Amino acid sequence: MSAAEIAVALLILVSAFLSMAAGIGIVRFPDVLTRLHAATKPQVLGLATVLVAIVVQVPTWGVLTTVVLVMTFQLLTQPMTAHMLGRSAYRSDHVRRDLLIEDDLDRDISDHDQSGQ
């Protein structure tokens, strides 16, 4: 086995661990916001490690540009998706507000409701 193959194997193992951690967090965490955190953070890092493993295994310009595009789109869409899902869950009362340390959105919504009336 070459050093590149060992590096690829380790990167895939790290990715598998991160994906497993994301799955466990989605199942075990108590509310939508913490589940979103568990779904986004390790999943993006898991994808990044798999993409690095692909580049190490097949180091061509075509693969590199594809990997950069995939990671760019992932980094652009994942936070926005999590934000919109969290905001929707908050407004439909699927968030345990007793677990929030600071509830800025409630203050902003109440300020907006008072100024609009």
C-alpha cells in the first residue's frame, strides 16, 4: 500500500465517523435546532474529507475543479437551508424555547409586530 492509499483510507474513515456522528445527533438531540446543528456541521466536514480523498486518489484538473464546485455549492446552500428550516420550525412552534440561551428572534418578531400595528 502506498502513502496515498493510506491517506485516502484514513480520510474515508474520518468521513464515515463524521457522517455517523451527524446521524446519531439527528436521532438523539431533543429539538429541531440542535438536530439541524448535528445535520449540518459534521455532514459538511464529512463531505469535505471524502472530496479530499477523491482528489488524493485521482489528482487531475477535471476532478479538482469538480470537487471545488461541489464543495462551493455545498457551503453556499447548507447554511441557508438550515437557517430557513430553523426559522420555519421556530415560527411553527416546533422549537423547545426553554432550551434556548438567548431568544433574539422572539424579540425581533415582537418588535416588528409592535411597530407594524
